Amino acid sequence: MSAEPHPTLPPVRLPADAELARDALGAPLFARAVRLARWAGPDTRVEFGGELAGDQLPLAARALGLDTSEEDSVVHASQAWRVAVDTGLVDVTEPEEASEEAEARPGTAAPGEDLALVTGGAPADVLDLWLAALDTVLADAAVPDLDDLVDALDAGGEIDFDRLNWNPGREADFLDGVLANLYLLTVAEGGTADGPVPLPVLAASMVVPDGMGEPTDAVLEQVSDAMMRLDDQFRQLEPIGLVEYQPVDEALMTEAEEQPGNADGGDEEDVSRYGMVRLTPLGRYGIRARMLEAGVEAPAVGDLSGKGADALLDGVARYPEGAAQAEIEQWLAGRELPGAVAELLAAARGDDEGAPLRRLRCQQALAPAGPEAEPVVRAVLDDPELGGLARVWLAEHGVVDVPAPDGAMVFWLTVDTIAAQLAADGETEELPLLMETLTAHHTGFFDQAWRVDHPATADVLEAMGRLHPDKKTAKEARKAAFKARSRQS
């Protein structure tokens, strides 16, 4: 899988390996591959490349409980056999050609050593087998359908790839890109989560150039073509458990060709007719595993649970708030609370660029802590970097004898809070309101603020100069920022 589309991704929430392994074993195609591996024996004959001999396919279909009178039964059997061979569930011996000394001998097949992992291995072993099966299915999905291959045969019976206009690497990259976009839509904060994604949205994400306003007719036609390709590919990917897929309504096929403008998906009532796809939890696991193998940073909630508080706060600093909270909760689970709180507070110290956001995440981590954390929090009341945070926590937990902060601490905490908000979310719509509230409650705010001994003072004041809704106050902020910058110099 290409590492380029999304070098850094939000963390994904995954079930436990045992649950994922159960999903893998329940995926129809993988289950069929396991059944054929158990079926393979001395009478099973294979051809070159490990494919089942033609007369063996109906027998394999019957072993799978398929109706051999249906045309697709041998296709399903052939695909399941290929998965069984590629994953090591079946061991095959290639046929031997005839020689002067011996007659031709057919190839044979037998259950592979890895078949025992299906029932006797750990969940991780089952998932490794499923990932190998996924690789096979993805490779098959990137191949043109049979009709296109037949049309591209030249006079000698060879495939004319120029005529077919098929580049294996390009097709594989296209499918990887689609799955990467589907993954991002699934894990992004405020994204689809468990909801399905309309097929036109995915197709457009791969075809419509960034920044294009109204797509041209030519681009819409490309979107329609991409939708048709994806419709076929997702039909192939559903049996391995990667996705849940509602196919394109066949009645719309002709419409899409005649009126490519329909590929925008229409209104909400009609969009499902153009195909809807959803990554399953197993699918999220599979795409993430492929991304990690390709060198993409694709974190999962729980990755930091066994690490120290410094790694936790640095790690969740860039997480969306919901994912950060879930990661923090897993980190706290199983730890003695007083010791965990002390470790978090120690990790929150610092005057580096990332320190304000670490303190914000520390405050988030401490929010659910109960009364047993109070002595540890009280211990940092006099700390110049943590005293404000400690007072906020104690006040929120109803502690009445909290000493009031002095003016210097109030202004320092204000700068630290705004710096953290800017680092976490950028210049959001809510930030100007926060700035307006702060300046309204402190007469002569900027006369004091530029003197605050905080590394981010000038940056915060410059941001207030850009974002404060009152023009006069914004001008005061810019003057104060200049003073702060001169003082730092």
C-alpha cells in the first residue's frame, strides 16, 4: 500500500484481537478456504500454478455446499482454493511433465501446516492468515473482469495490454488510494465512523482535482467510470470481510452512462442507489496493518497504554479530543491512581513548544480522577507551571480551601491555555469569543500580558491581534505582542 495519501492519520478504535479473529474466521471467503484445506487429500489434483484441475472444481464446490448447477459455484470454489494455497492453508506439489524415464504426473495437494493455526493458534496467528488472504483478494480485485480480458486478446491468444489499457501497478495503487480514503473518512473525528460512505464520494476523491469548483462533464464521466470499477471491486472485497457493501442499483447503470452528471450522487434519498460502502472493524484492522507495513503512521487507541506519561501526553497531543480521551482512559486503567496522577503532572512540566498542549491533555486526563488524587494535586499548588492547573482541578472537584492564585499566575495560565488551544485546534471560531471574555474581565489586560514570562506570550498576543473581534482591542494586542517580542529578544 502506498504511504503517500495520508502520512499521519487519526487513531482508529479496534476491537480486541480475539474478536477480530472471530470475524476473520466468519468471513465467507476465508471460511471456504479453510473448508477446502480440510477437504484436500490424496485424490486432489492440481495444475501448474497450484490451480485445481478442471474436473476437481465441481467436487470442491460440492464440498463447500454450493449448488453446482449455478454458474458461479465453480468460480467461488476456484477463488477459495486460490486463497487457501496463497495463505499456506494448503500445500501443493506442482505437476511433473513427461520425460523419457517417467510419465507425466499430476500435481497433488494436502492440508498445510498453517491449517492447524485456525483452531490451535493464537488470535494473532489467525489474523496473519487473514491478512495473507486479503492480499490475494486485493490482487484479484485489481485485475480487469473476464470480458475485458477476452476483448483484449490478440490474434495469437495473448493479452494485448496496450489495448486493454491496464497497468497492474496503477490499478493496485488506485485501489489502495480508495481504501486509504475510506479509512480516513472512517477514523476522522466527525467522520463517518460506523456509517456507510456513498460510492460517488469515494470515486470523486480519487478523480476530482483538489480545488476544483464545479466538476466538468469530462470529470463527471471519469467519476462514473471509477464508480463502476469500484462497484465490481467492492463486490469482490465483501466476502473476505473487509467491507459491507450495498452495490450500485443495476437499473442506474444505463442512466450513469447516458447522463454522467448523475454521478454526483443526487439527493439524500437517491444516493444509496449509487452504492454505499462501510469498512468493517476487521477491515479497519486490515487497512491499518497494510498502512503500517508501508510506513504510514496509523495509530490505534491503546497503543500508548503500556508507555510512560511523557509518551502518553506527547502522543495524544495531536489526537482529536474524543480519541485522546479514549487513549487516556486506557492508559489510566490498571494503574494506581495517585502514582499515575503524579506521573502525569511531572510529564506536563516544561517550557518547550509542545508543553502547553501537554498540560491541556494532562488536565483532560485528570478530570475524571476522584478524591484519592487530591493530595497529589495539592502538592503542585506552588509550582509555577502546574499551580494554575491544580487550582482548576481542585475547584472543579468542589474543594473549598483552595488558595487564590496571584495575578502573575492568572496571566501565565491565560497565556498557557490560549497557546494550548492554538496548538490543538488552530484558530477556531470559538477562540475569538474566549479572547473577548478574557479581556473583558481584566482591565488593562495587555498592560500586564506582554510581561508574562511564558515562551508563547508573543505568539499568543499576535494571535489575539488577528482574532479578537473588537478592532481597538486587537490593535492593543498587536502593540503588546511587539513589546513581548522585543522583551524576548
